[in-house]
Amino acid sequence: MKIVILVLLGLIVLSLFSALFTLVKDKGQTNRTVNALTIRVLLSLALVIVLVVSTKMGYLKKNPHPAVVDHISEQIKSKQEQQQQN
């Protein structure tokens, strides 16, 4: 799944530079810049959809909130202290 995300990001950047190139070359006389930017927007939308679906299906994991990490580390420390006392 991560490869799909990287490919989409690469295509978005490529489309953005393509739009820049056509803007400079055509000087706004054709619709190629608009077409390239439209493709970039559609690729960005596809990327967002892939990220949401892959997160919901469990392919990607979200980072835990820092408070949760602190709570878990406190639990681990208390268990270690209990084991040392026994």
C-alpha cells in the first residue's frame, strides 16, 4: 500500500512540474496547463481516498496520541517495579 501512495505522490509532483513547464512554454495560450492541474487535483483526491480507505481497512496504522503513549509507558514502569519487588 505504501508503494501506491509513493507512486501517487510522484505522479502529483510530475503533473505539477508538467503544468509549470506548459505554462512557461505556451504562455497561457493553450489549455494544457489547466489539464495538467486538473490531473493533479484528481490524483490528490485519489491519494486522499487511498489514505482513508487503507487506514480504515487496517493497512496503515495511525500514530497514537502522546497522552496514550505516556499512559502505556507508566503502566510498563509500574509492572517492572512490581516484578522487582516480587
